[in-house]
Amino acid sequence: MLSVLHVHLSSSIPVVDFEIMPYVLLKLPDNSICNDVAAETASVGGCYIRYKWYRIQSGRKVNVCSIHPSEEATLQCIGCLKAKVPPAKSFHCTPKCFSDAWQHHLVLHERAGSVVNENGNKEKELLGRFSRAVNISSTSNLDNASAPIYTANISEKSGEIWFEVGRSRTYTPTVDDIGHVLKFECLLVDSTTRLPVGSPSTVTTSCVIPAPSSCPRLMIKVGGADFLGNLLYDGHSSSSGTFKVLSYNILADQKATSDLYGYCPSWALAWPYRRQNLLKEIIGYRADIVCLQEVQSDHFEEFFSPDLDKHGYQALYKRKTTEAYNGNSDIIDGCATFFRRDRFSLVKKYEFEFKRAAQSLIDAVIQPGQKQLALNRLIRDNIALILVLEEKLSNHGIDSRSQRQLLCVTNTHLDVHPDHKDVKLWQMNTLLKGLEKIALSADIPMLVCGDFNSLPGSASHALLATGKVDQLHPDLGVDPLGILRPSNKLNHQLALVSAYSTFARMVGVDRNLEWLRRVMDPTTNEPLYTNYTRDFIGTVDYIFYTAGSLTVESLLELLDEDRLRKEIALPSTVWSSDHIALLAEFRWKSRMRS
């Protein structure tokens, strides 16, 4: 006998068509269970399953959590009420939700200003006590003009109206469904008699909520006197003689846990939502070359590669080398590089495994007594994917090797361990030595992109940006295996420059760009952050280029803290990674063309 219950779930999300769902999201209860079976028109064992979706409407008002919109609110921030913050921002579903968002509330209170009424300082003192005690009011004592919170029990009582909205296994919610609960019903029906077999089984969703609106970022001109920003989502691709490069750590699904990112709504952490939000963002940037980090193997094969193929991209992938995640090789993440087939063609691909390079180093120079320490410290799963691309000329009728324009693109993700400064620096130096051979052999312009897990001012960053490391750099003091000695071997001749350091040189040039002071570090000429979570804020992502052959034409604006604080931290309902995407538009220098 076939199971009557027939709702297909993925990460507790039903088969609601996220691919084309423009307005709403919904979530089924975490304990919902179901199987994928035949469509209604098919008969299995003399029976078929009939599906129906209903929208349940009632006159009852339910306030929802400001952080987890799919959850009913049970708490309200007194401070927000006193500071006249919009009531919708004051609600929370649990004490932990409120505690996690407390710093965000402080910002809201500061923006609203101190409330001064006839009680004067007495009211300010009340807010002070509230801040220290982090008091919480229950929903039974909500002190505002909004409607009270009611228990959102779904039942077939009088006053509820059920509207049938669909008769298929999948359903795409519409604008009319926002604010209402959906019920999915499946019933086993005899193929001959068309009569029900048993009772229908149903699953009720949470309240349907609006999908977060997109938040376009601007491209800022840095090549020339025109510093006006142009909207990125305007449908225009790179101008003649230029190309755009995107570097983005998208946060692998197996790392996007509620333990690490509890401030992000659970539905916004779910992969079915994040993948569509990420794809929309990536496609919207209209880059000619896309370098992604933390792309899981299964997601590359099942989602990113086929979907970006539809948008004209050729895809290449290199996963990390250690099956460290419960032995499931499908969810190992890696680096994926995409390029537009109409702009570039692939000449050569290199796959670099730091694990193999480390093993060779251990076998050759590490003393026997230190081999176990070396294995534990140096054998990491990090990799680099290196492509040599050839630009496709507009005058396709000419086939001359003298007009070939090659470009070497590196996409990498280095060791994340905060105490492994020596390992990061060794990995960086090893990678750059390999790139140096490629560049010097054919005078190929270079792009080095990725998540380097190295802050500006670190030895790894210094090696990238200056081609050497000061022998007195404090990072060199961390070298238990002696792999960084002598320090004068830490060098390269690539003449790399950080694309985003161009912003630092623009500060003060134009009044309209004074906001750059808030997002750039004047001591390192790098952004203040590209990774923005509750527990860590800093710059670890870069796009480096060879300044002798390329020049920066424009850069994607950075997100300032005013915009990020609205989301508490990343990832959020709007931005689906804990990293910020970097995008640079480059122009070939004329000397590179013959």
C-alpha cells in the first residue's frame, strides 16, 4: 500500500518552486516526513494520489519574529518601544533570538535617540537599567499600539476560510498567499472507482512571508576622472577592451549551521533558499570570469555548473583533497572557476594540491623526529585551481598568434586555522613560486583570487602585495618546523597589486566618495572587512593582478557597516554568504597587444 502522505522535503522545505518563486518563502515543520511518488495521473498498484493545496485565511492577527519571520513572536524589546523604534523590529521568537540580536537593538536605540518626555532623566535611567539587565517583556504585556499576539493554531473552526489554490505535488506561492498559512493535502484514490482509500493526510506550513528584496551594489569607476557609480543590475556587460572578474566565498552548506550562524533565520540558512539567492547575485554581477570558493562537489554538479552553463559559462572545478566530512566525498567543498565562452577559451588547466607539496617537503627536509608534527601541521586539504585562458577576438576572421591575449587566473582557498601563520605563508609562497614559472615562461598577465584566510598586514599578505616579507615580521616567529628559513627565500617577481587598494587612493579625491573612509583601512590600503560575522570581522578575500599588464577600470562597492548592521551579521536574508563578493573590471594595457 502506498503511503498517503506525499510531500517531498529537502532541509525541511517542501517542493515549493524556489527557482521561480519571486515573492514568498515558506517552511514546513521539521518533523514532516514524506516520499517522492507517482503523479496523480499515474496509477501504481491500482491507486493514484490526489494532491490539493489550500490557503487558510482568518481574521486573527499574529505578530512575527523580526529575525525569524516564519516564527511567531513571544518576546518584545522594551527599549525599542521607549526609543520609538518601529514595533515590527522589536519582536523575537525566543530569549536566545533576542539575546543574539541585542547588539543590533543597541544600534536601533542609538539611531532613534534618547527618549525625553515629562519624566526626563528618569526614562533614560530606565533604558540604562534595561540595557544592563537585558530585560524582556512577554507577549502577555506588549506595551504598544499593535495588535496582540495570538497562538497560531491551525484548525478547521468557524471563521477560517480555505481557498483551494493548487492540485499538483508542487506549488508556487503567490502574493495573495503572503501572511497566510498553507495546507497540503494528499489522498489515496482507487483508479477504478475514483473513491478515496482511507483518510487524507495533511501537512500545514508556517505563515508565508515575503521574500527579502534585493539590494543592488554599485560599480565605482576608478580608471579616470569619472567617479560616478553605475547600477550593476542594468543589463550591461563589460565595455570594449575590458573584462570583469568576480571572487566570492559562497559559504558551503555543510558549514552553514545554526550553531555558527544562529542570528540568521533558519529558512534563510537553508540551501534551497541560499542557492537561488546566490545564483541571482552571481548572475547579476555579469562577470566574465567567476571564482567561487567553498563550492560543495554535489552542488557544483547538480546546480552551479548546469545553471551557469545556461548563462553562457564554461565551468571547471577542483575539490579539496581530504574527505573530512563524515566520509562523504559529495559534500567536500572546493574551488569553482567559470568563464564566459563568448569571451574566453581554455588553453590549459593546472590543479595544485598543497597536500602533495607538503608531503614532498616533509620527505625531503623535515627531520625524522619532527615528521609527525609536520604531518599534523602541514598536511592540509587546501587546493588551487589555475587556468590559462585566451581572449576571443572580435575580428574572428583573423587567426594570428601574434594577436593572442592570454590570461592566467588563479582561484584558491588557503588554510583557515588562525594559529597556522607559518602554514599559510608557506602555502602562499609555494603557490606564488608556481605562478611565477607560468608567468615568466610566457609573460602572461596574472589574476590571483580567493579566500586567503590572511589579514592585511600579515606576512602572507605582505608577500602577495610587496613580493617579499620583512625579516623582522612577527609572523616569522611562528615557525616550529623551520619551513620559512631562510626568510629571503620568501619572495616572487610577479609585481602583484590588490585591486581594492585602488579605493584607498581615491579617498579625498571626490566628495561623493568620502564613504570610502568608513570601509577602507588607511594603514593597509585594503577593505576593513570582507568576512562579517558575529564572531569575526576582517579582510581575508582578495583579487590581485599584475599591474604591468592590467589596469583597474572599476570596482564593486563595498558594504558599509550601516547596511550590514541592519542584518546583524552575515549571512542574512539578503546576503547568503558570510563573505562579501568582490568584483573588479580590468582593462588590458595597450602594450600587451601587438
